[in-house]
Amino acid sequence: MLRSRASRAATLAACATFLLATSACGNDEPEEAATRQVHLYGTDGTMLNSYPAELKDRAGLVDGMKGTTPLTPLPETFKNRLRSVDPELADFLYAAEAYDAVAISAIAAQLAGTTDPAAIAAQIVGVTNGGQRCETAAKCLSLARAGQDVEYRSVSLTRAGFTDTGEPSTASYATLHFDGQQLNDGKTEFVGAGDESTASTKAPPKARKQGDAGSSDAPLVIGGLLPQTGDLALAYPPISAGTKLALREVNAAGGVLGKPVVWIDGDDGTNPAIAKATVARHVARKVHVIIGAGASGISREVLPDVVAAGKVLFAPSNTDASLTELDDNGLYFRTAPPDSLQGRALADVILRDGSQKIAIVAREDSYGKGLQGAVRAELERAGISGDRLKLLTYAPPADAKADPVDFTAGAKEIKEFGAEAVLIIGFAESAQVIRALADAGVQTRR
């Protein structure tokens, strides 16, 4: 039924476009590629108010673009608290996830009664499951100081807690729309995903009351490994605001183990070499928990170093589904849901628009190729056969000094393929893909 309905919608749309151009529509006349209007889609790396600026004088090319991102309906009170940290904040992507990564780390350390990373890691999943429910960092910390097991719920973690592997069992996705070179909040739709039954039921180690015998090693030291620079820097402001707000509120509630939590800034550069150097500095400064990295591929690269040093890596924005299977010695966690869930949400958005020939363009890293594969699998499951899908990748620039992405050949392929929809999976550098599509004569819907 879905395929038949979508096919009919695509035919009617093509016919209507042709009528506008020629005042005639016959079954035996070829469709003109130049008149076809293509649906343009993005993902969490591009659906940001800061993204159109990457197109400079051609920012209007994003108008009509839609896409998905892990996002829950954020209360205005939470947004206002974030703005108190950064009054210029224009986006909120992963702000709640960043807040929760810091808050959960602090609560876990308080329950463990120590800043030992292994002991903190042993508490993290349990912080989100079972125990007494609490919805603020302050309340949870108060319970933890009394030796009470808790079930933390907050803005990004609402329906259920973490799985045994330390990631959300459920998620909320938003479908976002660009209008007038900015996201139109009035068109935003939310949909739930995941399965509450996959949340962990394992009991964490017994909580220690504050003041119990044993060394606390306070203060808790948390280090940032966030995209201050590089291709994902456009997502840094909301992630940074979330971490700073959590740190401020945790310390206002009395800190952890009787002392304020210490934060040490750090850049991942959306670059493995920069991120590894930052991790090394954090290890030297005896950081206990590292928040980051921003991109899934960067976390994959630095995780062996983090595990070797016996530290916790807690990522607010990693979505590559394959990270679930990494050998992390129980030290890697994330508040962002895996792309196996986002793949379903994206495929649903594309299918609802009736497109039958779909190109999926992805940056060549674990995030891009992982999400590309997830969307492809969902589209094929819905009846879009392989010959109606075109998968392309591009190599992102190695660093800020490298030449920008040249997608000229790929854009020509997409035009010749006759795509009715193009999904772009990337970060700031993917603006060059949109430019190339426009230069090749691919007309996107406004």
C-alpha cells in the first residue's frame, strides 16, 4: 500500500511540474530533468540555524530542506536556563544531552563515593534505572548523598533509562524545516522511537552515603572534548551551553562529595590528531570523566587512549550505531541515541513525501556511512528497491587548511540518476554538496 500510494503521489507531482513548464502532460513524453524539483533532506549535523551561513551568499539554497535530529520538546524554562549561560544561543541541538551527560556523571560519582573512574562507570547505567525517581540534578544529588539509589529523568531522558551498554533505550526525534534561511519552529514535529523494554534491569553497586569510610578523592574533575573548531563547530554552542549549565547547577546544589566539580575545557577539533592531544592533556591533569567527543568518528579514534588511561568517555552527540559494539571496558557512554533509531525516522520523512528515486550522500566516516546504511536498510524494507537508490560518499577536509569538498562529479551523477530526493549526511563541509547540486542544475523544492 505504501509503495503504491507513494508512486502515485510521485507521478502526480511530476505531472504537475511538467504542466507548469509546458502546459501539457502526456505519458509518452520524456520528463525534463531541468523541471524536476528535488526534495532536499538533512540530519542532525546540518539541521541547525547556523548551517545556512556555511553557504554564504547562497544561503537561500537551504529553504525547503527538511530533516531529522534527536530532539525532545524542550521546555521554555530549560531554554531560558541555557540562555542564561549563552544569551546568543540560536540552536539547542544536543544541549539537553550534554546537560544530562554531566549531571549523570556527577550523580554517579556521588553514589560511588569516589572519583575513581571505574567506580563512576559502574554506577552510570543504574543512575537512569530503578531507584527513587528524581528530575533535577539537585534532588538526585541529595538522595545520592543519603545513599539512596536514584532514577534520573530530565529533558533528554524522559521515557526510560539506559540499556546495559550505556546508551538511551528510547529517544525522541524532531522533523525540522528550513524556511527563510532559518528553522521554522512552527513546522517542527516530534516522534518517539526505541523500546522501553531494552532498558537495563541490572542492580548497580550499593550506594555509599556521604561521609562513609573510604577515600573520596574529591574534587571530581571533568574534561571537555568538544568541537570548538572543525567541521562540527557549528554544533558547539548548544553542547557547550548544556555542559556549563549542568556544571553550574551541580555546584550550586553542593557539588560532588562535598566539593565543587572542576571543569577543564578541551577541543576535539573534529580531527583525530587534535582530539588525541586533548585526551593526553586531560590524562596528565588527572581528569576523571571526559565529555565528548562531538563526532562519532572522533570518539572511535580516541576511545582506545581513554580506555588505556582508565577514564570515562561520555558523549552527548555520538549517534553511530556501531559504537554500541566497541570494546570499551565498560567506560564509554552516550546520551544521544544510536542511528539505528534515526534511520527509521529519516526514512519515514522521505517516504511520506512520495519520492521513489533517492540519492543518499554521506561524509566518509563512521557517522556518515553508518547512518547512510541505516536509512538505506529502512527504505529497502519499505519497498524502495536497490536500483532506485544511489549511495555516494565524499571525503571531508582533513583540516581547516585543506581544500573544500569538490562534489561536482557526484552532483552530475545525481542529476543523471534522476533523483527525486537527496539526503545529505554531513556537517558544515556538506554545504559544498548543496552548492554543487545547484551548479549542476538540480532544482530543490523551496
